[in-house]
Amino acid sequence: MTASINRPDGRRNIGIFAHVDAGKTTTTEQMLFASGRIRAAGSVDDGTAQTDSLEVERARGISVRAAVTRFAWQGIDVNLVDTPGHVDFLAEVERSLRVMDGAILIVSAAEGVQAQTEVVWQALRELKLPTILYVNKMDRVGADPAAVLRQIRRLLSPAAVPIQAPVGTEDGFRGTVDLLAAAGGGEPSEWAEAFGQMMAETAAERDEALLMRYLEEGRLPASDVMASLRDGARRGELYPVLFGASARGLGVRELMDAMIEMLPPPAGDPAGDVSGVVFKLERDPVMGRIAYVRLYGGKIANRDVVSGGAEGTGDKITQIRKADGKRWEDVGVLEAGDIAAVCGWSRARIGDIVGSSERVPGVRQLAVPLLTVQAFWRSEAEYPAVVAACQELADEDPALALQWMQDERELHLKVMGPIQTEVLASVLQSRFGLTVTFGPPSVIYKETPARAGEGYVAYLAPKPCWAILRFLLEPLPRGSGLVYESKERGERLLDSYQNEVARRVPEALRQGLLGWEVTDLKVTLIEGEHHVWHTHPLDFVIATPIGIMDGLARAGTRLLEPVLKFKLSVPAEFAGKLMNELLLMRAVIGAPEPTGERMEIEGRLPVADSLDFPARLGSMTKGRGVLSASFAGYQEAPADVEAQRKRSGVNPLDQAKFILAARSALTAT
């Protein structure tokens, strides 16, 4: 970039996102090298990348955890988060999105827009994060910048605008021409005229005066174009497109310039109230649990005790530090707008609010685990260690949703796919020295009420106790989740007791009549009663699940199965065979669309019937089929689909046994 601007700000918080193998980590390494942070760019293939710190990452050549690194460029401090590209680790992407002020979305010049690209793009747009699009691997066979740009504008946004034109492609790729430069020069590009016109027209359309000038003169001054594009990019209304080949270091410095020019600085007042969030956890052999914190307001320092940090436990901060290559630097202070690792919060969990939640943005859910696996260990003596290790991993990745069935001595984890399961086994071995295997994945179904029904409980014995509740359970449309409402007056049921009921309803719905989570329903408390002498708040801990399960038993439940939205590209000769195969898997498909010598098929596909389809696709198409899929929601399963899950704990429908078990547990705690 040749134009310069006045920058009173001094920081950028940027996430780098892409489909797997598009070159995120390679681009990050080249940025660290160009900035002087490291002496030589590491290699993903050689396992020397700075941000791939786990043994399994170096061995597999993929990122499985988001990595926070930093460097300085043009006098600006940049916090850069390199996120995983494989769909099995989408939860890491989800957590990183929350704390970024801008993003780089990488698209492969050879493969174009892929499944993960579209998933992340939708999340970026919902969060309104300013985004730069970087077309990487221009040196790959099949790289076609014009075709990729058309695809980006069609599938992602027509507001994507090139600010560069590539010079050559494939082996002949030599760099880029800066379309924002006031004067030409350098090597010619066959795309410069068309891309430059697209850029000028986009800038002109944003301002009536610029549009009139463009129509009259047929051109615009570079400074006006730059100002218009920079304003649009920082507002998240335009998306600059750049080109490069990161493995050869081509285009990376220009991308770094664009990060500073086109992405906004963070907001936040260091003198204001402390407000932040824990978005990542790590374990250090010396410092113990490390919490990565993005601060939106205020300032924290070593030895501070922050209200709300570590779930309000009041643990003292022992050290605030930042990554310096593969070393750490104790910075002592973390201010609003910055990111750092905080040591000393031994009970911190991902999502913990630091100080006030007022400035902290919400979460955009991307990762929806659709499979569950059971863990197995070598000997009974290892059982406590495996439980502790799995709990630690679940703290670092809450999406694992560890279910510890103590009575059955079983451990179950939710996963996104088979690669994640293999990585979990590798981490348990390398980090904890535990040999753990996982059973075959099972699809995670859900339940929903078949019809409206009432649930009633009068928990009056054994005394002293008194809790009367009546619930109305009503089905809601797919995707509604749980809606709770109370219509009971405070004099019949104190607000404190009603709050206890509201807290316990989601817990009571974790296992329905078939053992699956119950969703897409409204629960209304229509009657409640306490006793001035006999009622204890814990009575409603016992009564609520009994009343809820009574309502489910009266209403009945229907099984819901997860569904994928898919796009399949195959040579035309295989299209008929693949369509028949999809129909056998109960897919709902649209009319296939020809694209050259290939056919594109889109539709929806039940997860349960397609678990082995990606593996079979290669042999069915001689390795030429390309499948992309993402979670599309839950739908009612056909009547002939049966899926029942073993219940954890005592069923509240067996009231006497449940009350006895619950009272014993409450007494023990």
C-alpha cells in the first residue's frame, strides 16, 4: 500500500481464518518473519511453525488449537490469532471470533471458496467484523484470480473489491500490482485494468460526489479511492481482496500493510471499569492454568484480585505475559483493547467474565458437536487419572461437554468428527501419559414434546419438605431451543424459590424419555406453592426434574435427528450414481447444476445415514469428488428410526428412588 494515514491508535487485534490447507499458519509464519519477530519462517510440513506448539500439530501438519502471537508493523502492535481450519476444531474458531476487531479470511486460489470458508464468512458478517480477503497459493497449478474473485463476489459478498492485481499465475506468479498507487510502474498485470475499474466503481458508488466525478472524468484520484475504500473496510461494508503466495513470501508484506490501513483499532478506555473475557485456556508445567484474556475496558496488573475473574473466586493474578516467539515475556499490565495470558486463576474457565460484562460481546455459535464417543482405558488403576485428564481437556474446550457417569464408571465426550477423536487420544498420551481409546462415534439425537402436556409434582414427604409445582410443556418450531416463563405470583411461591426452579429446568431437560436432551419447547410454570415452615430451597432442586419428567411422560416426545447442508461437486459421468446413493441415504436434493465438465449437487442429508459417506466418496468418484458439508439443524426423525440412550442417574419418573438418591446426594454435599 502506498498511501499513508494518520494513526493515533497503536494496536490491532486480528484473527486469521480459512478452510483447512488454505495456508493460514504459513501466512502467520511469514508475517512473524517479515516483522523481525522470528529469524526464519517455520514450516507446517516440517513441524517448525511457531504457532503449532502441540506435538500432534507438528506431527499432523494441521492446527488444532487457536494460537495467539504478536508482532509490530509500521509502529503498530498486532495481536494475531491463528485459528484451526479443519471443521473438527470449529469451536476454537468460534471462541476466537468473539475477541477480534478485524479478520483475514484466506481463500485458496486453486480450490476457491470451500465449506469452512462460507461457515466462517457467515459468522464474520453476523458479528459485523471488518474483513480482508486474501487469495493465497497463486503459485499453485490451476490458480485463476479472475474466477476466484467472481466466486468470492457470488458466494460471499458483491462488496468484495480487489485492491491489487496479480502478476502472473502458477509458476509464473511474481507478485502483485498495487491498484491504489497514485502512479503505475512495475510489472504489468493482465487483470489490472478490469480489477482497477471494479475498485474505482466500488469507491464511487459509496459517495455521490465521487460518483459524479467518476462519470464525468472516467477516473478518480488515488487518494479519494483510498479514503473511500478504507472507510468502507473499517466499517465492515467493503472487503478488500489481495493476492499472494505465502509459502514463497510473495504478497505477505502487502497484506500486513493492508491490515494496518484497512482494519480498525480496538475501542476501550483503560481508565474505565474493568471488562473482559477469558477465551482460551492452556496448561503450563510451571505456572499451571493460563487464561487468555481480551480486555474491553479498564486495566489489570500483576497481584490484582479482579472481581468476576475466574468465576468470581477472587484469585490473585501472579503474572500477565505475552508470547515472544516460543518464549514468554512478563508484561505486568493488561489494558483495554489488548490481549494477554493471565496466570494465577487456577479455577478459570472459558467464557468467564473479567470484571463487568457490559462491554463484552456475545458468542456466535458455530461448533455443534453431532457425535458422542465413550472413552476406554487400560486398567482400573488409571480411571482417576483419565477422569482428571478429560476434565482438564473439557475445561480448555467446553464443547467436549464431558459426561462423567460415576455410577457406571463411564466417560463420554461430544466431538465434531474422527480427526478430533484421534487428536484427543494423542494429547492424552503425550501430555498425560495415558493410553486412552474411544469407541465408535454415535450420533447425538435430541427430543421434543410430541404435543402439549402438563407435569405436576407435590413433594411433601419425607418431611420436612414442601414443594408443589405444575408446568405446561408446549412444542415449538425447530431451532427454537428452550423458552421458560413463570406465571406464578410471588406470594404463593417466593421469588427466590422461582429462581431456583428456573435454574433447574434446563438441567431437568438434559435427558428426556429416550435419554437425549429435550429442545424446541416452551416450559411455563403455571402453579407453584411453598410452605412457610417446611419448605427448603433444595426442595425445588428435587421437585423440578420430577415435575418436568411427569410432563414429558404425559406429552410424549418425538426423536429429532441432526441434518447436514451439503454441496457435492463431481465429474458429470458420476452424477447419476451419486444421486442414487444420496437418495438411499434419505437426502433431500435439488436439481444438479452443470459447471463445465462437472455437476454440482446441493441438499440436506441426515448425519446418521452418512457417517461413512466421505470415505466412500473417493472410491465412488476415483478421488475426483469434492464434498463440503455444514450443520443445518435438527429435523424430526422418521418413525422407523430408533435411538435410545442409556440414562445417567436415577429417572425422576421413579419418584421414590429419585428422591432418596437426590436427598442422599444433597446431604453429602
